[in-house]
Amino acid sequence: MFSMPGKINHIKTASLDIHLETGHMVDFKEWVPSVQKCIVKIMLNDAVLHHGDIGGQIKLTHEFLDLEDGVYNLQIEIEEIAHGVDYNGLWASPMLHIQGVWIENLNLGLAFEEYGKCYYATHPDITVPSNFMGNIGVQSLQFTTPIYTWLLSNDQYEDATYYSPVLT
């Protein structure tokens, strides 16, 4: 039997799951899921994971290399979205709801708000990312792998009363 001398390196992968849903935010208070036109491009570094109409809801799974000291940029970009409508006499703004972003079963949806970035060409004054997107623009989250090391290195606050939105 033939065998190779030396160390065997295993290629590790990590799982990325993204759940998105379209709907309307009624009077900025109530979320109403609804199918509407929402053209979205989702990218991890240079790889396009999805590009097209969400069609109401999408659940996307992608395996990527879990490199030691790997650097990644996850981007969710709205290229086109429906117009607002009247909903029982109240204004209903079309939105994309980022229901969750999981890496290795850790929900990083709130990490977008804490560590992410956003850019809206038509509203450059909006700079705070959230789990709702209502304008043409991009939200992104840069992270490194292994993901657990990245989470711990970004969660070292000196304030003892700080409640982490990520490590919960």
C-alpha cells in the first residue's frame, strides 16, 4: 500500500446561511410581509451568491473556505425596490428584511448594526445599518475567520454594563 509521508492538511469550510424577506413597514411601526419587486445582489468577497428578485422570501446557504486569518466582506445590495403604497390609509414603505445571517450557526444579523457599514447613494446621510433596508444601496459586514476569534476580538468592551448584541 502506498502512503505519502508528512502532515495531511484538511480543507475546512464554514457554512453561511442568509434569510431575507420582502414586505412593507406601515407608518414606520408595523411590519407586513408581502411579495413585491426587490432586486438584490448578495456577495461574499467577489463571489455572487444571489442576483435577482427575492420573490417575497429567500433562504440561501453557501459553503466557503474557513481560512486561518481569512478576510471576508459580505454585501447585501438592493438594486431596485418597489414603490411605497397606501395601506389602510397609512403609508407603507417597501423594505427588505434581513431576517438572519448565520455563520457556523451563529446569528450575525445584529452584527450588521454593530459592526457593519451601509451606503445609500440617494440618502448619504443614512449611515447606520440595520436589519431593514428600504433604499437602493449596500449594507456590508467585514469579518475574519475563524469566526469565533473575530467575534471575541470585536466584543471586548471595558464597560461592564455593555450587553453584546452578538454574543447572546
